[in-house]
Amino acid sequence: MEEKKVLNSWIISKRFDLTWFILPGLISVIIVLLANYFGFPENYPLGSSRTSGNALPPWLWLLLIPGVDVSHVYSTLFRAYLDKEVWNRKKVLLSLVPFLCFITALLLYSFGKLFFWGAMAYLAVFHFIRQQYGFLSLYARTEPKTESKLPLLLDKICLYMVTGLPVLYWHLVPGGRHFEWFMEGDFYQYPNRSISDFVHILFWVSLIVYSLSQGYLLLKGRKVSVGKLLLLFNTASVWYVGIVLLNDDLAFTLTNVINHGIPYMALAFAYSNFRKEQLPSFFYNSFRNGALAILSFSLLLLAFAFSEEWLWDSFVWREHPYLFGNSSVIKAELGVGLEGILVPIFFLPQFTHYILDGFLWKGGKNNSELEGFLAPRNLGS
């Protein structure tokens, strides 16, 4: 009997990966496509969805921004600060990075509000792309080792094409987009119809060439990870639909936030469950029970996320007293004139998350805990 050409290998397991790494992004794409077909809501103004929250209905903003986007930032706590062994081995790194991020944020904000948010927007784009690359690397390691590095190189090129080209299109398309990353004007704009059309075509050419390359590898008898292919398909769908195809803040925010935040939190939860012996006693006891594990993990993230958003709204944005019950604080205008120090402080968790991720999820001898977490799961069915 002919050997199977498709390798059913997953990072955690088939069910877990499909449910938490692949389907969230694809479901978000289906939702925004249906919303576009039936007509996007017109009763909310366009504006910044990640900062002031003016772009989305309040309930949806609460669900997506504090509930997913900000919460996923704090799941880094379980990957680093709450893991006793990791903290003991990396306390210099884990202490130094927040300090350096704060100093950098202070310096950047000294050049102006727009300069700061522009710098953070480009850093965020890089972080979002690198997260997808990280998942790609995890799937690639489940494939059989070969002497040729060409298949992995093709994977990387495809990943960077399907994420980088939509962002480049965003910069070039005349009229720009009806959404921003953090605030209006944070991306440099160079409208050019000819170049933007070329970038659009190049996106599809890249996908077609990559698809043909994978078909060729299968014909040659090389095993290919289904999870990897689904990840790339999911990534291409989210970045193309959310940025290029649909020019709407709801579409961009929903696809972008869901596809980034939910898989990361799921991976952090799986890691925490595997490493529960290294967690503080409260979480160790909680993670011994499935329901309590989910509850304790979620409540901690939500508590930090909503506290952070309360601070942003009370001292910087001052727009949602009906959501946060902070009208008296807003009326007192306690943060007026102090944005230069408050913004770097409030943004510190997110900035730290961006930088630490580059160290925490990279394989190698310095991340032995990660190797232990991933190794027994590579042959999940």
C-alpha cells in the first residue's frame, strides 16, 4: 500500500489546533464577508478601534479589545512571570525588558503623539507577522527532516508575502483605508495606483506559486503538514479580506484581533497546563481541574485587561464613562497634561509583550521548557 503523502501532525492535537489556532480566523472572515453582503452597520462613526474605541459598537469593542486584544497581552504572564523556573532562569531578561521598553516609550513620545503611535503601529505589525511565522515554524518542525532547505524557504516566503503585501497595499492604495492600526495617520501613505495594483496581483501570484510548489512536493512523495497548510490559508484569508478586500473598520478589527489574540491565548493556556507544577499554588491547584483552569486563566487576563482599559479611559481617552463607571474621574481631568508619562506607562504591558515574545517562544537550549512542552505533542492526531 502506498505510504500516505500528507502528514497529520499538529502542535497540540488535531482538535485543539483546529479549534483554537485555525478556525477563529476563518470564522471571523466568514462573519465579515456575511456582514459585508448584508450591509455593515452604519450607526457608528469610523475612527480608531484600538485606542479610543469610537469605531465599533460598545459591546463589540468590549468583547474584541479588552476581551481579546488586551487580554492576550497578559497571557504572557503565564509563559514567563508566573512560571517559577522560567523566572529564576531569566529574571534579568524579564526585569530588563519592561524597564527598557518604558524608557524607549518615554523617548518616542517626546517626539509627539503621532510619532509614538506610528512607531508602535509598525512594531505591532512586525509582531503580528512574527506570531504567524512562529506558528508556521512550529508546524514546520512536525514535517520530516530533509537535506534541502527549499521547502521551508518557500513556506517562509509565502508567509511574509501574504502578510506583508496587504500591509504594503494599505500604504499605497489611493484613498487609503477606512481604518487605522492605532490612530489616524499612524501609517505613512504614498498613494500610487499602479504600484498598489501590482502589489495586489503579486499577492495572488505568490499564493498560486506556493500552491503549485506544495502540489509538486506531494507528487514527489514528500509529506506535508496539514496544519501548516491550513495556517497559511487562514493567514492569507484574514490579512487579505480584513485589509485589502473589505475597506471597513469592523472587518479589519474583527479579523485582525480574533486571529491574533485567540490562538496566542490558547497556546499560552496549553503551555500553562503542561507546566502547571511551575505555577503558583493557586493556579497549580486550579489547573488540576479543567473547568477551574479555564476560569482562573480567563479571569486573571480579563481583570488585568479591564483594569488597563479603565486607566486608559479615565486618564487619556475619556470617552466611555457608561462602560467603566469612571465619570467622576473623567470630570476631575486628573491626567490632563500628563500624557507624556501616562501613555508610556499604560502601554508598557503591550510594548513588553511585543519584545518578550521574540525571546520566549523561540526554540533552542535557552528555552528548554518550550522544547519539553512541544516535543511530545508533535505526533498528535
